[in-house]
Amino acid sequence: MPPTRTLLLPLVQDALAGLYQLDTLLLRLRNVLVLDHEGGPILVPDAEGVPIPSAPIEDVSEAYWRVLDALPEGTEELVDGTEEYPPNMLLLLSSDGGAVVHLTAIEVAESDLALLAAFADALDRAAGPRPGIEFEALTEALGELGREPYYQWMPEGDEPTVARWVRRALSPILRSPFEGPHGAADHEMLFKLLRHAEGCDSVIVDQDEEEAAERAMLSMLRAALPI
């Protein structure tokens, strides 16, 4: 079996939105974009995509979907706002019964995380001041994406703007929300809570557990949003 990593994640709607929106940008890089006879954009799915050194876009796309598939059923509905309390994930409740956050642990392949990290690094390189000849096509593609985003949630701006948006979108799975002086203790506390509550839809947490969850949520939001 290939090496895997277990990620403990608070399922924060705003922090995860970019991760689900990233599929459109990957589609644009994976396919050649041309104009039809009316001047509108169309995709040519059989054409060769944008070359990305160390992170072939076909492999990156497959890794991305495997990671999304590892998230519990209902996560996408939670993120897009169509389901506030989806089943199959643990909801943490405060002592007064208010919702704190949904919590889950997912297992993903180390190789998939490495591919997605290499993809983000390649975009940073392509958006930098001296990208090199092997990144020319990617730099050009990032510029086109920023000028004509086509969807309101896609990044609009120069090449670094697009690269930063991609890194923020990937941050929930590439950057641990358990960093800083409380990180290790918060992770241990919440992981133990999740393990002991296995099979439950919800669990009431004490003040320490609630504060640990809130710190992790804030860490995810800071990484995922331009704040």
C-alpha cells in the first residue's frame, strides 16, 4: 500500500470554498481554450494541456479528485450552503447546544499531496520575476486566466494573484490548521474526541475542546482567505 497521511479537518465553509472551486481552473489548464465562430470560449478536451514542470496537469487533476473523494459525503453540500447539517460527519456542539463546527479525519495518499504541493510551487515559480523558459507556457496561461476568469469565483488579476488564489484554495489540505503553541495539544485533543465519538452525529464539547476547534477554524480561514 502507498504511504498515506491522516488529516484532521474542521469543515469550515468559507475555508473550503476555494478547494471546490479549483476544479474550473484545473479544467482550463488541462484543456486548450479556443474561440468559437461567435467569439465565445470553448474547450477542446482532447488537446494537450498546459505543460507544468514536475506536476503534469493530468496527474494533478486526478490527485485533486482523489482528495475530494476522501472528504465525507455531504461536504460539498455543506460548503455550497445547500445542507447545513449533513449526516456522516461529527458536529461539535457547545454546552448551550450551539453548533461549533463539523469535524472529520480523512486519509489521503502522500503522493497526491506531494503532487498538489508541486503544482502550487510551479504556479508560484511561473508567477515569479524569473520563471525560466520551461515555465513560459504556464506563465502565459496564468495571465490569460487572470484577465478572463469566466466565472465570478475565479481569480482576477495578474499572474501572482492567480498563483496566490490557488495556494489559498489548496491550503486546507496542504497546510495543517494545528500550528503554533497550542497546535499539537489541540490536534491530540480533537483527534481523541473524534475517535471516541465514532458513530455519533454530534457531541457536546467542553470549553477547552471548543477553544481548540475555534483556533483550528481561525487558522484555516487565515490561510484560505485574503485577510
